[in-house]
Amino acid sequence: MLKFVTTPRATPAKRPAEARTGDFHEIYAEFIDAKASEQAARCSQCGVPFCQTHCPLHNNIPDWLRMTAEGRLREAYELSQATNSMPEICGRICPQDRLCEGNCVIEQSGHGTVTIGSVEKYLTDKAWEEGWVQPLTAGPDRGQSVGIVGAGPAGLAAAERLRELGYAVTVYDRHDRPGGLMIYGIPNFKLEKEVVARRTERLAAGGIELRLNFEVGRDATLAELRERHDSVLIATGVYRSRDLEVPGVGSEGVVPALDYLIASNREGLGDHVPDFASGRLNAAGKHVVVVGGGDTAMDCVRTAVRQGAASVTCLYRRDRDNMPGSAREVAHAEEEGVIFEWLAAPRAVRDEAMAAAGVRAARMRLGPPDSSGRQAPEEVVGADFDLPAQMVIKALGFDPEAMPADLAVTRWGTVKADFRNMMTNLPGVFAAGDIVRGASLVVWAIRDGRDAADAMHRYMSGVLSDDGAGALIAAE
Ligand SMILES: Cc1cc2nc3c(=O)[nH]c(=O)nc-3n(C[C@H](O)[C@H](O)[C@H](O)COP(=O)(O)OP(=O)(O)OC[C@H]3O[C@@H](n4cnc5c(N)ncnc54)[C@H](O)[C@@H]3O)c2cc1C
Ligand code: SF4
């Protein structure tokens, strides 16, 4: 260990931009065995591992890095999967620069972080290849059932844990495939769909019932599900797109980001998508402007490049240092030919015969910090500029959809749940993931799903009371 002094940081090989923009495959190759061990051996085995503290799952990173360095790959995998329901997915798509790797001590001392995410991905991909990933085995039947609304990472992580504890588990989802945003939001070039599908197939083979094309609110009410099951988890994510409020936004060619990404993902999965076939949700040959600076915007710009757009420009009203998206994703997008107009906000969509033809944008600058300490963008007078755009993608973030009237929500519309036991105001109804946090990350959804499952188990075992907000009345 401690090889960081002599071994430079290396990531798995990244495909050249010209090659990767011609398809939707993932952009990183796999670590070869020797490289993974070499990179894991750079870890300094800190007494207080900040990487672990800053991983939402508190993964036991230094220990599985040591085992990898020593060639004890199966043990390393066993340890990494003990705290993470989907390590190969987190290894691929966590913004490590803000979580584990950003807090690695050797990164802080200027040597370059241990490539924790790549090693985590390598270990679990290896485990699938070698047959180390065990089938899901249900615990002794408890005669109790749970209903989980939402087959995203929060719902699936909870489902797995509850099944292991011996509950009958039904997951309801309004989509035709399980996986939530991991299937229909995040593009293939970040997370190939087979990686998600083999996880969900393992859950189904372990006896978890997946009721797809089932929308709670349309096919059953929450109250009906509560009657049907001993407890219920709401893990429905956030899907109401924030709108752009400028003249011309109703023009043909102005589309919400998620509609665009879902169409692209469905095409990749082999579905027939009429709006893609008609060109409405296909960027091929068009000048495209994406408005927003988060991960969704980055996924849209990179998808448009792969679809063969004539040009792709991202408009973000703050600067590069203040954008919410991952710096790594911005770098990938730039390599792939995306133009970034920092400090720019749309003023109007210009249309010709009701179809988008361009965007008029205002130049911005950062003003004095507001009460939160963040500098608010303000317009630079007389500095407007025009961009051609036959497609304008609105990637301004998501809010929760309306919830049943008796469920308490916050002023942002997210479900109110006590973070200690994840219970809502309705006894026996729990909540997890984006619907509680607002738009967040897969790793946080997994953490919430696991915590909610533990709390539901306490509740159904009679350890957690169902009065009021569901106080914890005894430790198990
Ligand atoms: C474009 C995009 C890119 C992203 N990129 C990343 C990334 O790189 N890394 C990262 O960590 N995170 C990323 N995220 C965020 C991440 O995907 C989410 O934080 C995470 O998926 C939330 O998990 P969840 O289980 O709470 O909800 P979701 O994944 O949204 O799953 C919720 C599920 O509930 C279902 N549902 C909703 N309402 C109902 C209903 N009434 N009845 C039945 N089913 C219902 C939905 O169909 C869906 O399947 C991205 C998000 C987007 C939109
Ligand atoms: S789950 Fe995410 S934050 Fe945690 S170790 Fe893995 S990549 Fe890092």
C-alpha cells in the first residue's frame, strides 16, 4: 500500500471522443486486473478515512482497496457489496469528485486521488463474470407483505433487503421496465442498460414481484395499497419538469429534457418511439440549445452529439465553477464537441412558422452574494446574442408531482419523512429517495432505500410505533 508516492493516478482507458460519439456505449474500458491492483495499492490506509465518511453508504473503502491490492478480489467484492446494493452502478455514475474521491487524503495532498469508483466498478463487474454474485435468497417467510411504489434505486434497494428478511415484496411501477431513472433517464454511455437489467432480473428471480405498467393513483390508491400490505414505501422520484418562462417557449421544437432522454433510451432499447421517428425528439441534423447546468443538461448535450446534431450549445446562467453538474461530465462533453456558453440565459425562443429557429440569450455576470452566500446572476445590459436552434431542450430541474391529500409534504412538495425512521405522517407508510430529498443521486437513493427497509422491518416487527410521526420506541 501507500504506493501513491511512486505510482501515478490512472483511470481505465477512455475511448477517444471521435470513436465514442459514434455510438451509445460506455466511454471507459474496464481496468485490467494488474492495473486495478496497482491503483488500489496507492491508498494510504488512513486511520480516519475521509473517503468512507463522504460516501453516502459509508463503504469500507480502505479495506476493500487493500484486498484488491493483495489480489483477494472475491473478499474485496464481498466487503464492498455488504454496504452497497449496486456497487457497479455507483462505481460508474457517482460524482466521485464530490464524494469519496474528492475527499481522499492523497488527493488533498496533491498526489491525485485513488480511483475508488473505477475499482468498485471493476470488483463487481468481475464478480458478475466469475459467478460470485449470489442469487437473492428470501429469509424465512414472515407472513407479512410490503408494497413498494417505484422501481428506481430507492425502491429496489429496499425491496432486496426486505425480501432477504422474509417479507413478500411487491414493487409497483408505472413504467414498463424496472430501474427508474437508471433505465429511462441516465443515458447508455454513462450506464449501459444491461448492467441495470441484470440487477432487476436477480431481484425478480429472488421472488420480488414486479408489477409494471401499474400507476398508483390510477390503478390503485395509496390507501388501497396500505390496506393490501403490512407497510408501504413511496419511492416515486421527482418528475415534474421546471419550465422555461420566456416568449416563444410554446414553439415546436422546445422539449422537456426527460421526454428527450426517455425517447433516446427507448430507441436504444429497441422500442418504436413515434416522436423520435417523426423527428420531434431526435436531434439529428439540428442546431440544438440545451438550457441548464446540471447532470440532466450534460446528458442531453452528449445525447444530441451522438444523434448527429449540427451543433450543440449549453446555456448556463452562472459560470463553470458554480454549475451543479459534475466537472467530469463537462470535460467529457467538451471533448465531444459541445459548446458551453457560461453566464448566459435565454431571453426568448425565436420561431419561424411556430417552429423554433433560434434562441436570443442575455449575457449574465455574477452579482453580490445573496443571503445563502451564493452569487446571483444578473444581466449585462446590451450584450444579448443569438444562436441558431431548431431544438431547444429545457433541463432546468425537477419538482415532485402532486401527492395524495392526506400525505404531509414540505413546502417544496417533497414527502415529509423523519430521516431517523423514514416514516411519513401516515402510519406504516414510509418514503425514500428523490421524493424525500428532491432531485439527488442514485447513491443517496440506495442509502435511503436501505434505511427505509430497516425501519419498515422494525415497524412490522412491532418495534416502531405507528402513532404520530412514528417515533422509535426501542432499539432492536
Ligand atoms: C437525466 C438524469 C441523469 C442523472 N444522472 C445521474 C448520475 O450520473 N449519477 C447519479 O448518482 N444520479 C444521477 N441522476 C439522479 C438519479 O437518477 C436519481 O437521484 C435517482 O434515480 C433517484 O432514485 P429514486 O428511486 O428516488 O427515483 P427514480 O429513479 O426516479 O424512480 C422512481 C420510480 O417511481 C416510478 N413512479 C413514479 N410515480 C409512480 C406512481 N404514481 N405509480 C407507480 N410508479 C411510479 C417511476 O416510474 C420510477 O420508475 C440523474 C437524473 C437524471 C434525470
Ligand atoms: S458508492 Fe459512490 S461515493 Fe461511495 S465509494 Fe462508491 S463511488 Fe464512492
